[in-house]
Amino acid sequence: MPKLFWKFFTIIWLTLAATVGVVIITVKLIQAVPFAHELEQDRRTLLVKLTANILIEDGEDAARRFVSRSEKTQPVGLSLSTTSNANTCPQEDAADERSILKDGNCYRIFAATPMSFTFENLAPILPWLTILISSTIAAGALARYLIRPVVHLRNGLSALANGRFDFRIGDKMAGRTDEVTALAHDFDASAARLQELQNAQQQLFHDVSHELRSPLSRLQAAVGVLRQSPAKLDAMLDRMDREVERLDVLVGEILTLARLTATSSMPLKTQSLDVIELLNEILGDAAFEAQARDVSITTSIGGSFPADVEGELIYRALENVVRNAVKYTDVHSHIAVLCEIRDDLLNIRVADQGPGVRRDELERIFQPFSRGNDAVTGDGYGLGLAITRQAIERHGGRVFASLPAASGLTITLEIPRKPTSHSRLGSGSEAIQTAKIG
């Protein structure tokens, strides 16, 4: 059961238990201990009776002397009054008042009750007063316990609304370990993720503008050369065609990455395909391209792995990895491609013999526009592996890089037989659209 429930339950239960305990103790004290006003009442009653007996036996003068001495020593408001109208003498007596008819006169003996406040006066309302005080304390403790983190959460949400994604509240929970603390840490994680996305977006804008500026600058330079030397028309047109082609490839890769990011929460449009057969097709094309650098590559993988995948995404993911290996492996080297089927998971490893990357770059190379420090400037845009990771992770798989014992780089792809992170939208007989990277 949630921790917050048990905290509330404990506070309320302890409050009620303490209240009942205080009430019981108070009642016991009231019943067991004689209070001063009870003794005072008994003394007044006794003095009234003594005065009445003295009046009856010894007469009025003796009674008045007794009243006078009594008031001098321990005053209780004892008084003796006389009226000559015997008919008005009341017949009923009270504890602190008595009327006596003697010698035709009506004598009234009275002990005045002092106007004083004692603890016993609270006895009828003390249990309710105890309940009220304890309930107030418990309500205040609960309100303080809840309001403080709510205020922090409100301040955090206000900061997010104002674009302050660096605001954190987890360290303000003062050692709490309940659901509110978990909510605060979830808030911090969300804020960190938003900050990461904001930084990635800003970096993406910077990288896109930088990558677009280079071919545009070269196009402008070619136009400038044409204006100065019209005789170089053919050479400059060829140069402009290459730059336009580079721009087209770059925009295509950016759009592919943007589409993968935008549709990451949408279901895949899957069809049943043999991934190993698809890989063999890509390896055949790559072997033909690798001949130009005298690079050999594994061209045939045995077995089959039918899976429910979105064909275009898987094709782009596999092709990007294989073509990167062909591009960056050393001349006269070999690219090894290995496949292993484990239950419902296909493990593909592509190992080249190129310069590789530093160990601290193994994760960074999967970020958009990220290339190894040893990569040739202008050789690719650093989007291929980013597209590969997005495509594979959309299917519930994963992609990672490692450094083999010898030189080179190994990229490992794990593709599940059925998507695990997104539900299937349905199957179809769509042809595989192979938009290859230039």
C-alpha cells in the first residue's frame, strides 16, 4: 500500500488514540480527586447547620456571635437576617441557606456562594475541548506535510511554463520517501528531459544551418566564378550539380530523421519480411561499391528471420551501417558481417577495419551531425547512424558500437521478431522503398 496512505493513517490514528487517552485520564482524575469547591461547599453547609443549631438552642445573640467569629477567622459569606413577618418564612431549606421560625420571628441563615472559576467547571466540555485541540494539531500537521511539497511543485511547474528547464525540486523534499517525493523526482526527470530536448533542438538548428551553409557557399562561389569566367561554364555546372546533389541528400536525411522523431509515438506500419534476405540484398549492392577500394565484404548470410517490421525503416537502418563500414574501412581490408538468432531476436554485427573512433565517442556517433574526430571533413553528414538508432529503437531493438581487439569499429544491431515498443498498425504487401543514402 502507498507510503503516503500509511503516513496519514498513522497520524490520524495516533491523534485519536492520544485524544481518547487524555479523555480517559481526565475523567479518572475528576472522579478520583476531591476538588476545592466541593470542600468549600461542605464547609458552608456545615456552618449554616451549626448556626441554625446555636440559634435554636442558645438564641439569637449566641448565633450572631458565632457568625461574627466565623467570618473573622474563615469568611465564607455567612450571614443571619431577621424578619418579623412569620408568614413569609419559607419552609424549604437548601444546602447553604436555611430559614428558622423562632419566637414569632423568621431567621434566615445564608452562606453566599463565591463567584469563582475552578477546573471542575471544565469537566463537561473537557473531552470535546481535547478532541478539538488534538484535531487542530493533526490537521495542521497534515496540511503542512502536504502543502510544502505542493508549493514546490507549483513553483516548478511555473518555472517550466516560463521555459526554465533547469529548475529542480527533488532536493527540497527534506528526506521524504513517499509518493510526493516520487512525484518530485519524476518532475525533475521530466524537466531534465525537456532541457535535454531543448539543447538538442538548439544544437540541431545550429548543425543544420552549418551543414547547409557549406554547399550554399560553394554554389555562390561557383556562380561568382561563372560571372568572371564564362568559359568555365561546363566545369562550374558540374560543380553546382554536385553541390545540389549534396543538398538534396542532406535535406532527405534531415527529413527522414525528423519523420522518425515526429512519429516515434505512433504505431508502425509493419509487414512480414525476411530480415536476413533484406540484409543479403544490401550486402550485394555494397560489395559492388566496395570493389572500387579493393574492399571485400561478406555477401551472403545463411538462414532466415521472418519478422514483422516496417520495411523502409529496417532497410535504411541496415544500409546506413553497411555503407558506413564500406566508406570508413581501410583500403584492401575486409568487412565482416555476422548474424545470430537468439529466440525471437536477430543479432547483426558489422565489423570494419578502419581507423575506428575513440572509446569516449562510441555513444556520441549516434547523435545527429556527429562524426568521429578522425572523419574526413565533408565526408557524410553524421546522420546515418542517428537514423539507424531511431529506426531500430522504434521496433523495440537497440544499436550500439564497440571497439574490437584489432583496429576498426563494430556496430551491433538487435532486431526483435515483433515490435515491442509500438503496437502494429496492420500488415500489408507494400514494396520496400529503398531510398538510399548518397
